[in-house]
Amino acid sequence: MPSHFGFLEEFILNLLKKNGFETLTEEQQLAYVPQFTAQLEERLGLELMPKLSDEQTEAFAEMIERDGVGEEEWLAFWKQAVSTFDEDVMRVMQTFASDMERILSQQKTG
């Protein structure tokens, strides 16, 4: 899933703050937030991509090749292509948050 979803980065930042990492410097945020966001995007892709038809997969590939495809267009594509998009995204994000909270709590205590 292309990283055109600002709400995912915002979600990651809020998750870090919620888990006691609110004092990350901008440099640390630049190092960690993209990595966590990429992990979340990968999970979303693994959930959503198999739900695309062959035609939708072709449309997805065409969008990747085009420059300037923004968040609104991506969201419109996914919501049209996957009827359970909102629920799927919410479920994946909740699972990711639980996993990340567990990992972060180990980092704070370890």
C-alpha cells in the first residue's frame, strides 16, 4: 500500500505518545515513525490486496504508476474496491496497536 495515508503516521505518533514516548525528538520521530508506518501499511496491504478483483488489481497498479495520486483518491479507490474497507482498516490498526503497545512496554522496562 503506498504511503499516501497521513492518518497512519498520525496514528503511529499518537500510539507512541500514549505509550510514554511523547518526548521523542524530531530526529527520532523521523527515524521511527516511517518504519512503524511501513509495518502498518504492510499489514493493511496483506489484508486488503487479496480482496481485489483482477480488474481492481490492474487499477491499483495503474494508480501506483501515476504521479500525484493523493490520499483522497487512494481512499476513494479502497472504499469502492473493498466494501469492508473501514472495518478492515480499523481491525488491522487495533491489532497493530496492541502488538506495538506490547513491544513498547518491553522496551521501557527492558
